[in-house]
Amino acid sequence: MRFSQAIMIIGVFLLVALGLNISNQSINELTLEEQGAIFALGLEKSAIVAEVFGQSYVCDRDRLYDLQRGVTRQVSSSRCQAEAYLRDFSRVFNAVFRPDV
């Protein structure tokens, strides 16, 4: 998938989410009920709050930093393994297809 296609898909998702939030707010005003947003993101002190279909989910920033460190470690390890694999592949390729080198 190209970058421009990904941007278009994200844009359509945001437009749909915003439209659903507006219609949900209108229904709440007509029925005098207070249901949560369809999709919302917010910051509260040291936490990120996501609201999806009226349910709130709180994610602490420290937890996100720990997750980021773990992902960074895993990506670095995977990169090293991929480089080693490509080096080995290159050696085999050169031995088979370039015997004079």
C-alpha cells in the first residue's frame, strides 16, 4: 500500500468517525440522554484517554513509554537478524553465481 492510499484511508476513517460523533450528539440532544462519543481521544494529566462507542479507555504514559522501549528493542533485534540473514544469503549467492570472485 502506498503512502497516499494510507493517507486517504485514514482521512475517510476520520470523516466517518466525525460524522458518527455529530449524529450521536444530535440523538443525545433529542432523547435527553448522555451517551459517550463514538470515537474520541484526549489527554488528562499523565494519561491518554480514548473513548470508543461510549466506553472510556485510559492508557498511562509510563506504560506507553515502556511499550515503546520494548518495541524499539524488538525492532533492533529483528533488524540485526535480517542483516545477518542477508549477509549469509549474499555469500551463498556470490559463491553459486560468481565463482570467480
